[in-house]
Amino acid sequence: MLARFLGRRLLQLVPVLLGVSLIVFLTMHLTPGDPIEHMLGQAGRVTPEQIAELRSHYGLDRPLATQYWLFLRHAASGDLGISYSHQGRPVAEVVAERLPATLELTLFAFVLALAFAIPAGIFAALRPQGLFDRLGTVGALVGISLPGFWLGIVLMITFGLRLHWLPISGRIDLGLAPRTITGMNLVDAALTGDAPAFWSALRHLILPGITMAAPMAAMVMRMLRSSMIGVLEKEYVQFARAKGLPETEVVGKHALRNALIPTVNIVALQTGLLLSGNMIIETVFQYPGLGKLAVDAIAAADYPLVQAVVLIYATSYVLLNLGADVLHVVLDPTVRTAAT
């Protein structure tokens, strides 16, 4: 049964998340830098007694094993700790402020990538080695090869600094923020009918969205093209054409469904990379999301904040892979039989 398969996969996620949390915990504590010194500025302005008192207050004077156990115990109850670099605010509160911005950018890049990749992959497969296929191959290689930070800087210089078409930083123009409902400016502006805020939020999403979407669009386009070419040569597709069915029905109903089976896994993996890759993109564009928050927290040696953000990324990544596996089971009857 599908429920049994899903239950097994969910249980397998527990050791993965524990392993990620342990690696991040040890990495942060072994990295040079003292969070207390970052909090207080120059250590020479305070006494060693004050530093020792703060270290004791935040539990940093305890053995690493004890600190890790307390982190796990508190995290299990939803307490992610106190941020060292945000005036002692709860980590969950700081993360909740930035999470909608990252979700909005990731969803925008996701839609942008699929809106290009799926039609492009289908058209390239229908005429292999044609002009569109060759152009798509070159474009895909460029999209995969270009580093995200470099592409982002080129887009900023071209469309922001020289042409002045699009903003190069932030989420929305000053004073145009819509009434908060979901925390995602584009969605909130649409829900409240605030046209100026909607267009301002959209313009701020375009450059970082394109930068994030380019590698995913390239990978998905090439995978779907290869899969479609193989499916279009199958006997059942040839039989459907022999029956005189319209080409749109042959491609859309008979070929595309089966070609999407291997593509689903690539989409899930690339969506996970959208999340993990947003640290660089958000930093380049000064976009106030989780990625920018994580970079600032690393620089400030804010252990609880870094651990929380990385756990969110890891959980999202494994859940996306789980979703891909479930879709694979639903789409492919042979896999469904083996899984259940």
C-alpha cells in the first residue's frame, strides 16, 4: 500500500536529519570565532568575567555533547534557541520573519523555470537536431555552466545599473509594502488588490528569480527532451499516431505523462538546490530571506540561527525527494507494484 511505503520513507528521514544536525553543530563549534566576542564587539572593552557570564548564560561553557543534547531536546519541542546576533530574540521568531521572502523567491523561480523548461523540452524533442533543439542545447549548457553569483552580477549591471529597468536589491519599494497576510509581498498584494505593491514586488523578484531559475530550467529541459525522444519512439505512441489521433493528443496524453516520470526526480532535486543555492543569490541581491540570514549568522558565529536555517533547508530537501518518490510511484505502475 502507498501508506506503508510513505511510512517507511518518513522513518528513514529521522537518521538523515539527525546526521545533518550533528554535522552542522560540530562544524559551527569547530569553526574559528567566538559568538560572545561578536556580540560584544571588541573583547577588550569588557572584562573576562562579563564574557564568562555570557558564555554561561547561553550554555556555551558546557561540554559539546551536553550542548548538542539540549539542542535536540529543545528542537523536538519547537524551541530552536536564542539568537546571539538579534538581541536575544527567539530563533523561531527571526526565522519566521525571513521565511516568507525565501518561499516567495523560490516559488517564483520554480514557476519561471518550469514555464520555460517544459515547453522547450517538448519542442526540442519533436524535432531532434533541429534549429530549436540546437539552440536549446547551447542555452542549457550555458545555464548549467554559469555560476549563479556571476549571472546575478551580470543581470544587475545590465538591467539595473545601465538600463535602469529593474531594481537590484530588496523586496519592494519603500512605502509600498502591502497589508501582511501571508508575508509574501506578491501574494499579499494580489489578495488585497494593491496594484502598485504587486508590480513593485514583481519587479524586485525578476532578476534574482531568473538567476535562480536558469540552472533548474536548463537541467529540466534537457532531461525532458531526452525522455520525450525515447517515449516518442515507443510502439504505443506510433500506434496512437497510426490511429489518426491529433499530434497534440499523442504528445500531451500518451507521450508526456510517461516522459515526466524521470523528470519528476530532477525537478525535486533542482527545487532543493533552489533552496540551498539561495544563500549566494540572496546575498548578491541583498534579498532579505533565509539565505541572507544564514550568511549573516555564519559571519556572526550565531550557532542556533545557523543550525535552525540549515535544518529547515535539510528538511525541505528530504521532503521534496520524498514527494518525488511518491509521485514516481503514482505515475509509474511498475514502481507502484514494487513499492507496495
